[in-house]
Amino acid sequence: MKVGFIGTGNIGAPMAQQVLNAGYDLVVHDIRRESATPLLDGGATWASSPRRLAEQCDVICSCLPGPREMEQVVFGDDGLFEGAGPGTVYVDMTTNSPSVVREAHTRLAKKSVAMLDAPVSGGMEGARTRDVTILVGGDEVTLTRVRPVLDAIGKTVIHVGDIGAGCIGKLTHNCAAFSVRQAMIECMTLGVKAGVEPAKVIEVFNRGAIGNNFDLRVRMAETIFKDDFEPRFALKLVDKDMRLAVELAAEHGVEMALAELTQREIEEAMSRGWGDLDGSIYMTLQEERTGAKVRF
């Protein structure tokens, strides 16, 4: 199986290196040839365009900045669409737009070229050590065909669903991660402004429930994911803690936009008489608004 890799940037290059390490015959392309120098020195072959690469390969992977770059690589002049033949599998590892992925999948299928969307979570650091999670959308039979290549790149491969589902998983995950970052920096700056040494604030976060991912792994898993709101930590206590935190922020002039939004959600849940239920009950307000329940 000959593998092509397009996009040898900070994340793409170490992922392509994992393919090379696994013993595959590797062809690479990037708009900057110098970014692929270590791969070429290690035995990879250079292709002058996506089309030239596609003409040589059974499996083509791409890791690109976004939808525009992916569309150019696939359908632009000298794009891989021109070079890929029937039976080729294209695996787009870009964090991409699900609608763009689905459109590309439809167009490629007319040439009997299969496609998966397979963005990764783990960053540059994880890519260097295979400590990435690959989130795959697409046909399970196609995934089985290219699974050895993906296993070479990452230690965890999750089949999320149909084409586009991989990107949905990645986008929702990253949105949550970035929002949690904002919540943490709001609360950390409050701690420092209120008089605690920064190193101690960081230690509290690292050693407390957040640092152990307690909510996702334990509390949410036992309550909202299972529709069980028998109190572990009652909503009325959550309400008390949030009120005290927001009052502390006001006392020290610290803006806490996410905390204030969360407090309003908690107050709405309290107004419904849910104070004696588990504190996670307020998250059902979002389920109510969207009509989508998070259960397993």
C-alpha cells in the first residue's frame, strides 16, 4: 500500500513521520517543500503537486489549515481529484467543515474514490508520540481498508459515524476545550486578584476536580448521561458556591462573563424547584432548548 501525505506542517509532518516509521512507501507534498525535508531525508518521495501524488498512491491523507485549503488541494488546478483513480481512498485529517467534507465526498464518489474525514485530537505534541485520537467519519468498510495506516498515526481511532461526523466530533470537542480554558482563566485571575499566589491557584486547579477531569469522567457520567439526578452535590449548594464566587468577583472588579451566564442557568433551575436534585440538573436546560439529550 502506497501512502500519500499532503500538508507537512507542525502536525502533519510528525503524523507523516509515523507512516514512514511503520514502513509504508510514502509520497509527500506541501506548498513549502522545505517543511518536508526531514521526511525526504528519511526515505519519503516528493510529489510536485496533489495530482502527481494522487497518481501514485492507494491512500491519500491530508492535514491542512482549513476548508479553503482542502478544497484547493482536492479540486483546484493540479488537484488530487485529477490524479486519483477508482479504488483510491482519500482521508482528510483537516479540522474541517462537515458540509464541505460531505460535498467533497459526493464529488469524489463519482470517480469511485472513497473518502473519510478523520481529524485528530492531541496536537503537535501528541502527533510526535502517536498520542493522538483520530475521529473518523465515513463508511466502516472504507475505514477497515485504511485502518492500518490510521493505527500507525495514532493510538486511538474512533469511528464517530457517517461522513462529516469526525469533524462534528472534533469541532464540538475543541469548542468545549476552548470554552473551559476561558472559564479557567476567568476563575484563576479572580483567585490571584483576590490575593492567592498564582502558583497556589494553579496547584488548586491541578489537584482538584478539574485537574482530574472529575465532571466528565465521574459526575456527569453518573448523572446527566444516565438521567439520574439523585443528589450527589445538590443544586442548592452549587447555587450557593456560584453566588459567593460571583460576589467575590464583583468585590474585586473581575469580569466573569461565563460565570455570570452559568449563574443565570443555575438560578433558572432553582426557580423550577430543583434545589434538592443533583447540581448537574441545570445542564438539562440546554437539552431542553435544543431538543437533544445527552444519554448513553
